[in-house]
Amino acid sequence: MPCCWDALSARLIERAGFPLTFMSGFAVSAARLALPDTQLISYAEMLETGRALCGAVSIPVIGDADTGYGNALNVKRTVHGYAQAGFAAAMIEDQLAPKRCGHTRGKDVVSRGEALARIRAAVDARDEGAGVLILARTDAAAVHGLDEAIARAQAFRDAGADILFVEAPKSEVELERVARALAGAPLMANLVEGGDTPLLAPARLEALGFRIAAYPLTLLSVAVRALEGALARMQAGGHPAESDRISFAALRELVGFDSYDAAAKRYATDD
């Protein structure tokens, strides 16, 4: 599951044949604000971005809903809002606000009771009509160890969460422990280049018991490298090579000019 940050990146993921995508909070904060993923971006900004990218694709999109942006009642509002925006699932985590990217230092988590209250509120919102899946995330391994993270994930499962996500296991052995302890539940692994979790092949993760392999920063990192390369060429008086660009015609088609022009012909008049 390559992750997206706007409508165009989501559309490219869909066109490449992937069955789902995820709106990464890190990537949205970076692309929209050029700021770190430390909850500086607001619920409203995330919701606006999500509404645009969900509207650009037909594949399911999971939305990063951070901590739910407040107490349990905020969590319920967030889940309802994400459902209305078009998300198929909302991820709620147990970090202490302001949260941080899962593979950075300095994280802390709320108590297990408060974490469970967030997930119960999210599940209630789902069952009261929001209809989205609830992806329950715990970052407790970095603070209290893997046993506590697994215990929290088990509690989230018992509370009705649809998908479980134990963030940042540090080895294949730890990934296997997570999968074994949570066997039978849909599990997600988060794979960040240079992060804490080893970049196992998707087939190996599936064999361990994971259903989703998320790559939150791969496309953003590749895009930044390509932009920097193009800018360096232009700054030196050159121009990006044709092989490094898609054609103008392909770009027009990607953003919908061709379909727009075809549809506009239906309403042309002789006036």
C-alpha cells in the first residue's frame, strides 16, 4: 500500500494497480505545510486534503486521523468527518498529543485506559452510522515495550477495532511476535526506509500474518529526489531530460483534460 498526500498522488497509485492507499499524515504535513509530523497540521486541513483525494479515486483510502484531535468525543467527530469525506477507514492512535511520526524519537503514549476509550469512541461512531473501518494503532512499544503494545492491540481488538497496527517493531522476530499474538485479526505493518522496522518483502509479511504493508514515505521521498534533480539542472542552465518527464499530452490526460473536453462537447451550443 503506497501512501499518498494529495489527489494526484492518490490517482497515480490507483492507476498503477494498487487496491488501496493511505493518506499519510507525515506526507500531508510535509507537502501542504512543509512542516514536521508533530500535529501542527489541523483536523480541518487533513479533512480538506482527504476530501479532495478520496474524490479523485475509486479505490479505498485509509485516513490518518492521528489521536482523533482531542478527547473521546473529538474522536467520534473525527471519525464521522472522515466518513463523510469518503474515507474507507480511519486510523486512531494512542500517542500523547502532540503526536510524532512513528519512527522518530521523543514519542509518548496516553494510558491504556485512555487509549482504549479513544478506540471505543471510534467504534461507536462507526456503529452509529459512520460506517468506516477503524484502524487502531499503538506506539506503546517505543515507550513501554512490545508486550504492552501487544496487550493494547488485543484490547483494541476486543473493543471492536477492524484493523490492528503495532507501530515500529524493530526486527523480524518482533514482527513475528506481533502477528502470532494477534493471529486472526487483520494486521498492518508500516515500512519506512531508514526507520525502525526492517523492510521485509510483502510475501514474507503475508506469510507472517500481515494483511497490509504500508509504505508511507516511499513516493514522497522519490518525488522530492526527482524535484531536486530537476531544479539542480535548471539552476545550472540546463533542462530535465525528456526521459525524466512525462509528456504534456500525458500530463493533460492524467489530470482529466481529455475527459473534460469530451464531456464539454455534449453541452456545446450554436449561439
